[in-house]
Amino acid sequence: MDEDVRPWGRYEILSESSDHKVKRIVVNAGARFSYQRHQHRSEHWFIVSGNAKVTHEGLEFEMSAGDSIDIAQGELHRLANIGSEPVIFIEVQSGSYFGEDDIERIEDDYNR
């Protein structure tokens, strides 16, 4: 399986084909990824463990194990770990392109 380390944690690709990609994402305690959107894909997140604050189109709410959210193509989103343990979630991407260069960062703690 393909794994990538990021400043906020890491992810591994569980499945990938021409019409979807599935990732297992781990966000370290106190970390968050960029406030971002994608032009070529939508995402479904399912929280496996941990406590997260999700920002979706400017609205903030908390999510924990068993919660899920759908993020449509072009919608702004971010996940922040607000707990003391890692947040683990499964991300299912669908669309026409799944490259990491389809991330449009609006705000980023790591100046990427």
C-alpha cells in the first residue's frame, strides 16, 4: 500500500482505480490540514476514531467515531484534530481525477 507522510499526519491508499480512490488518513493530535477544495473530485469521510472539528463551507461542527460527511466537488473543507489521540478516518474520493495537485489551498498552517 502507498503511504505518504504529511506535516499534519499521514495517509495510505487502500484502493485506487479510474473512478475512485480510498484512503486511510491519520491526523495527529492538535494538527489540521489545509482549508481546501477540489475541482475534479468529491469526498466522503467516515470517522473511525478520535475527535475532530470539521469546517465545511464555513460552518464548523464536531465529529467522532461513526460520524460521516459528504463533501461535493468544489466545496471548501478542513478537518482538525481537537483531541489528544490521533483522528483516523476513511476518505472515499469519486470523480474524474484524483491527483494531489487537485488541492486548492485557501489557508494552510504549513505554508504550502
